[in-house]
Amino acid sequence: MKKLLYLLLAGVAVCFASCKQSKSPTVAEYFAPVDSGVQVAGIKMVTIETPVGKFKVWTKRIGTNPKIKILLLHGGPAMTHEYLECFESFFPKEGFEMIEYDQLGSFYSDQPRDSSLWTTPRFVEEVEQVRKALNLDKSNFYLLGNSWGGILAMEYAFKYQSNLKGLIICNMMASMPAYEKYNGVLRSKMRKSLVDSLQHYEDKGLYKDTTYQRLVITEYYNQHLCRIVPWPDPVNRAFNHVNEQIYVMMQGPSEFKTGGRLLKWDRSKDLGQITVPTLMEGAKYDTMDPEYMKWMSTQVQQGNYLYCPNGSHLSMWDDQKVFMDGVIKFIKSVDDGSFKGVK
């Protein structure tokens, strides 16, 4: 009888300790100031060192949670954090600490002109410096990247995954050549007169022509980039603030014409090196092949797939409930230890 009572008490103690450990922060704890002195709404300019000098990048922390800290990597390259502001409506109420961040060269960060800075390895080292400055580590650090941010998140994981608790890749294939091929598939489904018109401008290099821009936005972006028309204000602000010099240098002049430094980027054969819990997200109307995204989830060692049936490249906007529910479920499962990768 004593032994049975001891076992019961021990079980209660373990359960109590476990429940206590997994408890979400209170509202007071979540919004407690981290920095002393004048409060600046969580904004911190982080100093980073590069081969050509020191610069500052913009970050904003919302909330405090010692177990769940999510760093958001925007796309582009050289877009801004602004189109990811939709996460503010979801992560804080879950008690997740989230960090918005403008990469070097983006609107709210320093914008040096030295072209040697715009390489993927240099951006990876920048993310690592931001991680250290914000005290993120393998006990709490989740990295979420969309589009180019997905490339950056993958590359960070290849080198520094020992610092990660979880990885979320949104709307980004592991191969630019494969992406370009799928882009051609989407283009082939457009009406012939439209494709002929686009080709006319592209052959002459008139990517900034107002008619070409209008056709791309109305006929392609509104179908495959963001299906909410008109676009939400944060999306418009991000597009208005893009650093085109960096975007063209790395991506190329158009979604239809990849030709920058990322032209031959391909990590499809290296995905098996990623060992941390990973969520791959794809969408029906995305510029990225959703079946390829599903395949990626089977190549990493601990992968799951999230499919957004009404989403596009920015499915955090146009298939918001499915997207956010899936991402939140993934983070919680990693946090409480119930996550299981699916092969």
C-alpha cells in the first residue's frame, strides 16, 4: 500500500512539474519590458559586422516567452518585414514571442551600396549575428522564412541548425531552376495574347514599363502572389519599400526572368542534412509548386507539410486561417514534445 501511494504521489509530482514547465507566460510576463530605460516598443537596431564594415539592422520584438521565440525572415530579397505584420494578429495571443526584422539593405535597416554584400552566405552570417544579439538559442529559437526568406532559412539551417528548435519554410522551393521551370508551367496556362504581350516587353528589356507592370500585377500577381484584391496595406507598403537594386542583383528583373546571383541556387539534394523539426508550407495558387513543397517535407529528417488550398505565395494573407492554424499547431507540437515527422 505504501509503495502504491508513493508511486501515485510521484506521478502527481511529475505531472505537476511537467504542467508547470509547459505553462504559458502570463499577460504581465509576456509584456514585461526587457530593456531598461526609455521603452521603444521592442525596437532594437542590431549592429552587425560585415567584410566591409559595421552596419545596423532593424528588429522589433513583440512579447516575451523564454521557450518560444520566432524570428521572421521576409522575402525579396530586399523586401521588408511589413508584409509579415499579419503575424501580429496571431502569435501574441498564443503567447509566442515574435521578432520582425529587416535584413541589411531593406528599408528600415542600413542600405550600404557595396555590391559584395549581397550574397547568400553573407546574409546567413547576418542572421547568426542577429540571433546572438537577441539571445535566441536551441531551447527557444524558431526560424520562419517566406520566399527568399525561405532560402535564407534553409541556408541558415545547413550551417547553424544546432541553434534551432524548429524551422518553418513557407512558399519556397529548394531549387531556383525547379522554380523557374514551374513558373513556365504557370505562364503556359495564361491566354496566348497575354503571353505574347509580356514577351514583347521582355524582349526589349522593358520590365519597368507601366503597361508591362500593370499586366504582371493584374494577370499574375493577383492570381499567384496575393489573391486579396486590393492588396492589404502591409503588402502594399512592403512593395513600395523594396530595394530594387538588391532585388534585381540577386533575383533578376522579373518573376518571369530569373537572372541574378540566385539563378543556379539548388539545395534539393542537401535537404536530408536538416535534422531539426521542420514544417514545409505550400499553396495551390503559389508561384512555387505545392507538390514540390510536399516532397521537400519528406526529404528532411523530421518534416511535416502544410497545404493551403486557397493560398498563393502570400498564403499567410489569402488562406490565413489554414496557414496560421497549421503554423501554430506545428510550433506547439515542437514545444510540448509531441511533434512527429512524417515520411
